[in-house]
Amino acid sequence: MRLDKYLTTLGIGSRTQVKELIKKGKITVNGEKILKPDIHIDENNDEVDLNGVNLKYNKFYYYMLNKPAGVLSAVSDNNCKTVIDLLNVTPKKGLFPVGRLDKDTEGLLLITNDGELSHNLLSPTKHVDKTYYVELNGDLIDSDIELFEKGLDIGEKNLTKPAILKILEKRSTALITITEGKYHQVKRMFQAIGLTVTFLKRLTMGPLKLDENLKPGEYRKLTVSEVEALLNNKPRNN
């Protein structure tokens, strides 16, 4: 692959911009400064550096973000900070959040440029589990577990699909696992039984679990085993 094409594929800049970087001697290949954009490289084996920082060629990138409240699950926005704005990574071009969390909701958010994986995780036919920690303005009762299991009327054509509700020791808190992703679904489900969600945090999505070491706003690359688990995930068929 040509060096300039390699750099644009990584999202370093436009063809004109990367040619300028090369011309200024900012790029090295295997430790050697390169001044010609049309040199061919082996993108899988050659070591390409930009200002001394190694650029490893990958087709897809996967990041786990602990989304903080107050940030939009979007690629860009003219008025509010987005989850992509929180990332200081190269390349950034082409990255997007898989699904969305409400602006005031915290927790696990996968960010990638892998469209096929995103489709598999979000498709209603895949029934991918998502677990949330919930705080409410009142206490839950044991019979609520069965209501969630049967499905709730949240104003849609059909009842929600069966959900797993686990009431915690403090009965105004719970874990809820759903397999859908309707607009404000978790909040609307609790509203259907007369309760208001005061805090919401996503903990899991399919086989992916939020890293407890990540503070709100922090992120990291997925491990090889996490990526493999996502790619090999076989959602249940309800």
C-alpha cells in the first residue's frame, strides 16, 4: 500500500495533509525518515511512526467508554460535547457509538468503526442482553419481578419483551436486563409501574462488561478476548 494511502486510511488527514506531513519529515518507516508519499509499505509488518508515535494499521477499532452524564451519544453536535469528543485516539475518523445512552445516563458504551458488529448488537432480531443498574424514587415490590417478566405497556404497539428484574437490598435500587433498545425504554418501563428513574447506568452489553477501573469519561481499547467474545457472540432467540 502507498504510504499516503495508508495514512489517509488511518484517518491521519486528507491526501494533501498527509503529503505535507511526509514532506516535512514527520513520518518514519522502520526508523527511516521518508519524504516521498508514493513509497510502498507493508501495512502489516512495517513500523510507521508519526512524530515518534507508532501507527499500527488495523481495519477496525474497538473502545470501551464509561460514559459520563451530560455527554451525547453522537458523533458530533454543534451545542453539546459528544462521546467522540472524549476520545484522544488516532485515528478518530469513522468512529461511532454503538447505540445510544440518554444524555443523563452513564455507563458502558462501545465505540467502534465496525458497522457489521454494530448491526449485530443493535438489531431487534438478535435479542442482545443489556443490563442496567437503576435507582428509583420509591421501593420495588416482589410482584414487580413478574410484571417485568411478562412485559409492560409503555405506549407501544406491543408489550415490552420479557425483562429480568433483580431487586437489590435497598429496594429502591435494582438491576434490569432487557433485550430491546426502545427510546427511553428502561425509564418508561419503571414509569409504567408508577416509579421514576433517578439514576441509570449500563453495566453490560452482550458479553461485554463495563471495566470497574474506568472512571466516568475514561476509556480503553478492548482486549483481544473481549473483541473475540463480541464477534463470536451468539445472542439467544426469544
